[in-house]
Amino acid sequence: MTRPKHKTIAVWLALTLGSFGLHRFYLRGWGDWIGWLFPIPTALGWWGIDRAITFGQDDTLSWVLMPLLGLSISISCLMGIVYALADRAAWNRRYNPELDGLATTGQTQWLTIGALIACLMIGTVAFMATLTFSFQRYFEHQVEAAKALTR
């Protein structure tokens, strides 16, 4: 018999370490290939931040890479929201099929609600910051290109 998967733990893992795929490994095991894809954009985004610190704000590669971090945080927070909003029977049917549908592993607790609220706040901020930064850099690049054509 496998260990039961608790909804609250899955939501907190998605919130705190979801950008590295740990929520997927908790729910599906180390063989989950999608979980192994999560660290790639996260690492590239951190590399973009490092490049921006090292080479300055005008480094084109850094502003291409940095939004990947925001997107990976947003996606993991979205997964936390989906997990938190799953009802008990659906959670146990999907992740604990050997248990009764009303087992407490799929129960929504106050810690689950707290993680849900944090996922909503952090995910929204990360997504909006990613969109704002990307559009700003894109339009700045377009303005610079237009200025270069008129010279």
C-alpha cells in the first residue's frame, strides 16, 4: 500500500517549492516527467536575473529569460489553487484510490485555505509582474529599433 497523499501538503508544496516540481513528485513520484521539466524554466529565470544584475538592465538575454521564472511560479501557484479547490471525493479518487472517498487526506483544512490565499496572491503578483515586465521591455525594444531606423 502506498502512502496517502494529503491535499494540504500538496498545496503547500506547490506554493513553496512548486517551481521545482516538488508538488508533482509528491503526488506522482520521482518518475513524473512533467515534474522534471519544472526546474528548467526556473533555473533559466534565475540565470536571467543574475545576468541582469551582472550586465545591467539592457542585457537582451536577461529580459528574455527572466519571465520564465515568473511563469513557473505562476503555474505552480495555479496548480496549488486547483489542488485546494478539489473536493474530498475527487481528491481521494485521483490520488488515493485505495482509500474511501471520504478519507481525511482530501479534506480542506484551515492550512489549506491559508495556502490557497497565498497561492492566489503570489501567483497573481508573479503573473502580472511577468506580463508588465515583458511588455515594457518589448515596447522599449521596438522604440529603440524605430529610433535606429530614423537616424
